[in-house]
Amino acid sequence: MRKRGFEIVSAFVNEGLTCPERKTKGSAGYDLSSRVDMVIKPKNIAFVPTGMKAYMEEDEVLLLYPRSSLGFKKQLMQVNSVGVIDSDYYNNPDNEGEIQLIVYNFGNEDVVIKKNERIAQGVFTKYLRVDKDHSVVKRLGGFGSTDKG
């Protein structure tokens, strides 16, 4: 029985992508990479697509953190500090659940991201619910859609 993992979004299965993996035995995060080559202009925000989607149990979340080298070497920061990938984001009708990292170039030069360059770490974790939590709204879309129900 599947509990949690990554899959390549169906539209990108023939693009030479590989599912995220931990690099060492003690690593908490699974390294996610860029699906495309791209340039991020100074003082601009960009979505870096990974071509990956994540499945997990209903009481779990995938937290996305930027790799430490992103800020130090590339002068990029993750706009939302920590990305939250909910369990019902998987296979949503808008984008099949493709994980994207939102970054801001705080430097003064263009930043080049290469296809398959590691950009983020994903950490799966359980979360707790409050008493009398009766959330029943079904996700209707992809990125930024939880307030559109």
C-alpha cells in the first residue's frame, strides 16, 4: 500500500526527469530540481516548476524549503518562506499537482537555473487537527486555489 512519495507529472514523463531523493542517510529532505532552464531577472519573482507531484496520507503535508545554496550562491529567496503542499493538491484538475517553488531574485544580476538543478528540499510531516474540525470543502483547483471553493 502506498503511503507517500513522488511521481512525475504525466505531461513531463518523457523529459528526462527523476523523482526526488534524499542524498544521505541522515537527510530529512528530498531534493527537488527544476524542470526547465530559466533566467530570473533581478528584483523579479518567478515560479520554478519541478515536474513533480507528491502523494501522501490525509494527515500529512509536504513542506518545501529552499536549498541553502539558493540564497548564498544564487541570491534567490523563497517568497513564501516555506511552501506547503497539502495532501489534496495531488492530481488536482488544474495542474495535476505540479510542485513549483516561488523565488525572488534579490540580487542585481540575472540568475540562471538549469534543468535538473536542485533548488528545494521537501520534508514530509504529520500535522494535528483541532477538536471539532469539520473541514469538508473539496479542493477545486491547483496553485493558490484553497480560497476559491
